[in-house]
Amino acid sequence: MTDPATLTARLLSNALQNVPSSCTEKQRIARQLLRGADPFDRFVPARLLLEALKAHLERRRLPDKPVVLFMDRQGGGDGARAALPIIDTLGKRFRGASFIHASFATPSRGLGSLLRGNLTRSGAEHGVLVDVVSYNRPAEGLELDSEQVKAIHNECDLLITYSPNGSGGLLPYPARPAGDPLLALSHVCVLSFPDPESSVADLPGYRAVIEAEPGLDSLLFRMQVTDEHEQLEELARCTLGPEGDAEDRLWVLLDNAKRRRYCLSVEPMSGGHPAGAPVHCPCRTLLNHGLINDVSVNRIVPAGNHLLSVAVGKKTLS
């Protein structure tokens, strides 16, 4: 790898290894609640990502040997499959491009080794230097100081954020005070969120997670709507579990919420207390009106039971 790419890969690797394991455990159930897309719809986010990348490359001239950082916030095989055509595109446009694939929430061994082998082999075939950073810690737990962010920003010519299969719903909301600096600096973003209108149809899958997960006894559905000051306030809630009312009331909550911009949050519960991170399911208009503070949304595309947000980091626009 070139020195800038090596520096960035090492910095990200060290930062990921410093994320507490409790962050992984906190998201474990939430990741089970993400309802995967059907085989056809799984191709849509990757296609949108490639289209957005090509449009960006037409608008902005990169150095002859660019350093590209690809951040897969979900982790795993879908992100690697989305990276392959990007590596091909870089190989056709540049000689000696460097590509860093950061696969969050992905073990270094096993799956991480498999991704590393496939991506480095593809890079060799297309004349792109590829490095893979994988560690079983979520992007949401990453803590980078201003100097680390500055170093990544200075060394990388193109930052890409990819969050397929509803994993955009894991983004913390309200956002952390410091925001998400790497998201805000991303030139190309495709973020996928669970479509709240699909939540009623997803209830059997949610119930299966409750039955399979020891210690999880229910899911709390919190419906929030925007008030006159454009702030989210809770409208109502219902529960899926013993003596729960979600199967009767969730569709009513959705029907009432549609009069305003809204977000449905699905929170794991145990003994009446939160048992992990919630999954946020914002409606289309809320995404368009700035639910995620760090990005500017260009386009919202429905795909099966997900809403795909094509966006650009706000700090790239300043």
C-alpha cells in the first residue's frame, strides 16, 4: 500500500480495536431486528452507490493516484460485493489507485479473512492497491479525535459511506453532540433505513427474534412525530410481547402519524428495561428534511421494505 493508505488503514484499525466490546453487545439484538431485503432488492443499494460514485467522479477531478476510503457500516458480504464494481471503476479510470475497505462489525478472522482475500485479489486484477480493515466493532462506537479525523481527511481523496439492509437505522438519534465526522466528510453516501410502513408486516419476524433471544421478552415501538418547532416528540407507544398490543395498535399508530413527519423506533426490552440499542425507522419526508444532521440528502429511493437515502456529507459542501 501507499503510505497515505497505510496510515489511514492503521489509524482506523487502532481506533476500532479501542471501541469497547459493550458497543458490539449493545447492537447485537438490534442487528437481528434488521429485516433483510429480498434477493432482488439487495442489489438496489449497490447500484445506487455505483451511480452516485460515477456521478461524483464526473463532477470532481481526483489525483492520478487517489486514495479511496470505503466504509461499510453494516459489515460483511453485502458491502464487499458493493465494493467490487467500485474497484473495477477505479482501475479503469486511474493507474495505481489505493482502496481501503473498512468493514465494521466484522471479525478480523473468518469472514474478515475471506473478504480480505476476495477484495485484494480483485484489486490485483484491476491494478488497484487494496487494504482491508475489519474488526468486530460497530461504526457507531468509533471515537476519533480532531487530529485523527484531520489525518484521514488529508490523506484520503474520496470517502464513501455505505449502510445497506436497514443498517442506517442503527445511527444514533438524536445524534451525538460531536456528530459523526467521517459521515459528514463522505463524498458519496448510501444509507438504508427500515421503512416504517413495513413494520406491521415485519411483526412475525420480530416475534421470532423475541422467542429466539434469551433475556429478551418484548419490543417497545415508540412513535415520534414532529411538533410545530420541527422537533420529534412521542405520540404513542405499543409493545410486542406477552400481553402486548402491537398487533392491534401498531397500524393505528402508523395511520395517525402519517399526518406529520414521523419516526418509529423499535427498542429491545427485558423486564421493562432497555436491553440494547433501538432501530430507528424514519419516514421518507423526515429523511428528506434532515433527520441525519451530518448529510445532505439528494434522493430517497424505496426498495422493498427499506428506504434508501443517497446523500453527501455536509462538510464536503462547505
